[in-house]
Amino acid sequence: MKTLSVSSGGAVGKRLPPPGEPFITIDDVTVRVRDRFILPGTAWEIRTGESWAILGANGAGKTSLARVLTDDVPTTRGRVVRHHRDAARERIGWVSPELQERLLGIEEDRVEEGGCAGRDGTPETARETILSGPAAGKGAGRLFGRLIRRLGIEYLQDRPMRHLSTGEMRKVLIARALMKAPRLLVLDEPFGGIDAASREELTALFDDLMAEGVQLVLVTHRADEIPRGIDRVLCVKGGRVVLQGRRADVLAEWMRTGTDDGEPSPVPPRRAAQQDAAPEILLEMKGVRVTFGDVVLLDGLDWTVRRGENWAVLGPNGAGKTTLLNLITGDNLQGYANEIRLFGMLKGSGETVWEIRQRIGVVSSELQVRYRRGIQARDVVASGLYDSVGLFRRLDPGARSQVEEWMDLLGILPLAERAFDGLSYGERRMVLIARAMVKSPQLLILDEPCQGLDAGNRRKMLKLIDRIGGATGTRILYVSHYEDEIPTCINRILRLERPKPEADSPC
């Protein structure tokens, strides 16, 4: 595979000091996150030529440590020494789920404030997002072309960011970070929402970048996704750095002591009143066709979901999975132009969106973006009782008990009074599953529910989904790019394929 140079002047390594010299030193640093202090007395040195992976559980402090490198979190003691001009923040690329949420949040705010998403009344496109960061200067146009070809996102460049899938957005953000020709590239869960083939392509890209001299810091929950070129690993546990050093030595010790699966299998409550009222056919689609401009996203889809069936919806990025789910939830208005029946009712025959949503629970990245204004985690869960984004009424004792029952079941009750947007990405995902289930829905839509979860929480989540799908009346529609994470309760599979290049999907 041809090497991709991200420097307009040639190989990146030519202007770096010799390998092995200090690049960035974190000396006796403590980080403040809102009203908490974590990573006390942290010492970490990145030398030129080194690339690192940061491992740890949800909420352990991985992202906060990575953000010290980019000056995005306050430190209350110690110092961060940048030994080379290429270690300055301006030369560091940054990709993370939080950045993705922030950019999408800006688009949501523009829609709310002005009824449109751009200065000229049009949504921001993928091209505009890629070019919105600091560019590489002279030669930026050529670099843009090389990047979108290498990442396979040429077909996305004129699509609105708000209409891309999670995986497609992640590729756009990687291109955006590389446009500044970074000397250090910090990647927080870069494989989230990415299909298997694209994960292999991204891994090859990262290896090529390291071969050029770009240093990587990869934040991940999955040791098996660490590219070969990363030779150093740092592990965080309980807000402290507990291990760091050569990859083989650290991973061997981490696997021996750092992964504890002692959690009991959660047993969800069964509130039968709503679940047992479900009709024989929960969802029926006949000849569904959805377009975006001149592009056909879904064409002639026939699909029926019956009582007792739990479905996995599989397919690569751009195959239409997000479009399909949005037809069900009512977030895509073309659902009303098609023959779609939900719980026996034809869409557009008089039912309201709220009547449909009251019977559906949802976990998705799109929903997660909407909660970003300091609401407490308990109130996020409680809002699921009313299908609102935010809580606008006082909970009665029974409702409060339901909320705390589900939070306790998932082990997140200690987070109840924490601000939702102050939690780690994985912790927020656990809060959303509690929000989805608190009303005992007839249909539970799980769009990449394990995204951002560490190994222990992934196992807990999959056990819980199995219990829900097997021991309650709730039926499951489960979307994932990891086929080894399909719960055993899944007994049906719908596999979508991405259209040919001239009809590629934005969703």
C-alpha cells in the first residue's frame, strides 16, 4: 500500500530531533475535572519516535490524560514541558467522540437558533468540516485530495455532517486532524462505529503515519486494536496511572491484574403491563424506498419483526442502518411516504410521534449528543419515562424508584448526581441504556450500544441485553460492527449492503 505523506514538505521525521530525545514531559501533574481531582502526581514522558496506547476502564481518566497533551484540561500542580516546537498544541491532531459530539452539537444549536445549519442556510458538509481545522498551509488542497481518497470518503465530501453515520463522521474527523500535518496525533477511540474492513484500512493508515515519523497516542478499551507500530503502553485505573512501559511487558501485566470480570449478571425487572400488550407484528415494512437528493439509500426493502424475535442489523458504514432506524423512530420523515406499520398502525394514519416513541427505547450516538447542558445523570434516565430530552417535571416516589432501580442494576447509581456531560463516554452510554429501559418499552433499538465501553462493561451490557431479550417482553433491534458482540438472544439477522459508489449513502 502506498505511504501517505501528511507533510507538504516531505517526510515528517526530517524536522524532528533524533529518536529517543524528550518530546513532551508530564511532571507530577494532577488534573481537575469539574469538582474532582484525578491522576494525582502523574509522571509520563513521551520521547521522539515513540507512539503510545492508553488503556483503562470507563471513567478511569484515560481521556483526561490524553487531553493534558492538548492543553484541554486544567492541571492544579506539576508542569507539562514541550521540548520541541512540534510538540506545541498547534501541531497536535486530536480525534475523539467528545470532539464529534461537540461539532454535532454546534450544528444542532444552529438548527434550533436559526432553522438552518450554516451561514448561507445550508448544513455544514463533510468537506467544510475537514477544512475547518488549522490547515497544512501551502499544498493543503493536494493533501485534502490524498486524505479523502486514502480514507475512502470521496463520496461523502458534499454530504451534511448531520446525515453521516458515526463511523463516517469518525473518518471525517481523522481527515480533519491530518490536515494540520500533525507531529503528534492523539486518537481517542478512533475505531468506534467503524466497520471491520474500514478498521483494517485505518490500522494500515496509522502504521504508515508512524513509519513517516508521526507519533501516535491511542486511547482505547481494546488491546487487540492497538496497531503494530505502537510500542509503548500506559494503563490507568481508578484515576491513577498504574502501569507504563514497553508494550509486551505492560500488556502481560495488565491482562493478569487489570481486567476483573467479577460483576454478577444483571437481572432486569419485568413490568408486564406494557410489554405483554405488544401485537403479534411489531414492525412491518413493504417496498420501502428512501432517497437523499439523487442518491437512493434504501430501495425495495421488505422487513417484518414479530413478537418473540430479536434482530441484529448488520452492514458496512454507509449501508443505510442509521436511515433504517430513523424511519422507525420518526427522525426521518420519509417514513410517512412509505408503507411502514409500527405496532399495527400505519405510519401517517393518525398516530403521533410521541405515541410511537412511548413504546420504543433508543440508545444511539445521536441521542447522546442532545444531552449536553449540565443535566444530572439521574434526570437523563428519568427523561426516558416521558420521551423528552431533559426533565421538566418533578418525579413521584414510584418513578424515582424505577429510575434508581435501573441505575443500580447497571452499577451507575453513584453517578446519579453527576453532570451527564461530565461523565466519560462509556459512562454516558450506560446512562442511556437505563434511560431506554426505565419505561419497559415494547421495542428496544440499540445502535452500537457497546461503543465506548471497556471490556467489563461490554460483558455486563451484553449479559443485560440477553436478559432483556430473553426474559422480558421487550424485543430488540441491535446494530453493531462487531459480530463477536452479538448477544445470544438475537435470533434473526438483517444484513444491508452499501450501494454502488454512484449511489453511496450518507447514513
